[in-house]
Amino acid sequence: MKQPKPPIFIWEPNDLSAFESQEAAEKSLETVDVEDGVYTAAYDAQGLLLRFRVIERTRRLLGTVSGGKFTIEPAEEHPTHMADLEAILRKFIAAVGGYSEEWIRTATAEQLIETGSKLAKTK
């Protein structure tokens, strides 16, 4: 299966995180949030749809959460979701501000990826 090409974009409704690698995303994100469906979409820089797979569920007891492990893996053999990634990047860039509507509307995928990863403060 195809390896994800950085940056890795993780979308929560109205928020975007960008990571330098799949491993960086896995270290930064929390298993409990994966289990709870906080992250609604994940893509690599080529529009490859990614999925979260829980390996070990978290333990929840009296308001505390511990343990848990997940991985991020390709959900498809070849990238087919560039249009979805571009739509998320356009929405995110517009929400952050500082770019004209025309630029947001006409920017190339490469420009959107570069700008989106900078604004999302690639980790």
C-alpha cells in the first residue's frame, strides 16, 4: 500500500492540523479523541485518504483516561481525494484570514498545501 506523503493533514470541524510525518501525527494526537471521532478527515499531500485504526482502546475510569494506541494508515490504494483536501484547505485558509477571496478561489493545490501547512503550524 502507498506510504503517505507529508504533510499529513488532520481535520476537525473548523480546525486543521498539519504534521511533518505520519509518525508525528500519531505522537501528537490522542487515542481517546480518535475513539470519540473528534478527527473527521485525514489526508496526505497528494489527496490520499487516510484512516485511523485503534490498536489498543483507552481505559476510562472515574473521569480519567489512560493507555490506548492507534495508527494512521492509507484508506485507499491511490490518491482520489485531492478535491476534498483542497475544499478543506480553502475553508481553513478563509477562516484564518489574510488572503483574498480570489486568491483562495484560484490557488493551485500546491499553493493551498503550502499555505495550509504554514497556517496550521506544521508539527
